[in-house]
Amino acid sequence: MPSDHWNHHAQQWQHVAPPLRPSAEDIELMTVRVAALDSVTTSVLLGVTPEIAGMHWPRGTRLLAVDRCMGMIQGVWPCGGVPDRHAVCGDWLALPITEGSADLIVGDGCFTLLPYPDGLALAYASAARALRPGGAFMMRYFCRPESAEPLDAVFADLEAGRVGNFHVLKWRMAMALHGDASSGVSVGAVWEALNAAVSDRDAFAKDLGWPRAAIDTIDVYRGVDTRYYFPTLDEIREVTSQHFEELSVDTPSYELGERCPIVCYRRRA
């Protein structure tokens, strides 16, 4: 994915809200799952999600965040200068840590960036190499529903006041425009669909009571051919089973939470 796409994301990060970012409920669920693990002395965060970096970690945890975009590290990472909390530029498909040294790898929606199934398979293989035998892997996924939702249905719910915030709308639009698991969706197509439906953003924001700055976050998609991938949970399971045993699935209660499951795994021996 082009680095300037994520540099732009870093610049507007303060305007991004759940479900695109973890909610307090997500962090509570993750904290409970981490606390139940045998050991998380060496943990790896995929990306620099501030909510995960700053959650309550077991005493003695060393956390290394790995992100390919220096703009995200410089603009979003919240733990600069904090002992045992470090962020480095690196590739999730070749994690920059000693093989078998991590107790836990965790991420938030980050595999949405990887082509299905090959990119996803490479990422799980990389995580499995980095984890010790029996180590844990935890991810909050973004999954499209088993039954495709038409774009017209999304806009009908919007018109009826059944969409809670702009980020819910953006994700529902992206999933409605999604092809099959391997096709994904061009983020530029999401911008085009909104631009075609909304001619006056000020009036749109006023009518819905949404911050104009939140609506304008979609402009990082304009003219961008980067693709996002939202496999269903069952499609994800087809890839994870080679390296991981599924331990738990937590479904948050917030709007669109059924499409944002938090799944915890154990690395197969």
C-alpha cells in the first residue's frame, strides 16, 4: 500500500472513531483475554494502534509495535520514550524479531490491507514463525457479512436514521461495494459512491449531526486504487487453521460489532 495513503491517515487520525478504531469495549475484551494468557512478556503489536498500546498490560510486558509507515509511527504512536514500549518500521510478512521469541502478537483490523488468501496466508505464517510454541495471536477483524448487503440498503438505513456515525457508514459502503474475498474493494470506489450520493457535505453533516471533519476523512480515498479486503470470518478460518488453533471469539455489542469480532488463537506446535 502506498505510504502516502497512510501518511494522510496519520494526519487525520484524531477524526477517526469506532468502529474503525477500537472502542473502550474492544480494549476491555482484549485486556481480559491477555490477562488470561500464561505469559505475555514479549508482545508484538501489528501497527501502532494507540488504544492497544496504552491498554493495561501485565506487569513486565515488553511491547514492540511494527508498522511500515514512518508517518504513522511519528504521528500516532503514543509511547515514545516509554521504557519497554518501542515502535519500528518493519514488514508484517517478515517480522523483525527473533524466530520463536514472541509470547503474543496482536493487531486491530490491520489484515484488511492484505490480499486474500495469499497475503493473509503469508502474514499468518510470519506470525507463527515469530511466536513461541503455544504463543497467542489476537486480532480484531473487519469482516463482511455472509449475505452481501446492497449499497441501496445502506443508503436506505442512512435515510431512516439507522446509521450511528460516518465511520459505520464508510465501512458498510466499503463492504457493500466489495467483490468476492479475493477481489476486495477499491477505496477510490467508496469515495466515488459517497461523492455521487452527497452533493453538499455541510448540509449532510448538519442533517445527521456528524462532524464535517469526520466526513472529510473519506478524502484520503479519492483517486486511490488501493484495495481493502474484508473476508468473512469463515473465509479467515480457512487460512488460519494451518498455523493456529482458535481459542475464543468475542463479538462487541456496539453498532457493526458483529462485523468486528475479536479472535484469539494459540499457535499450533
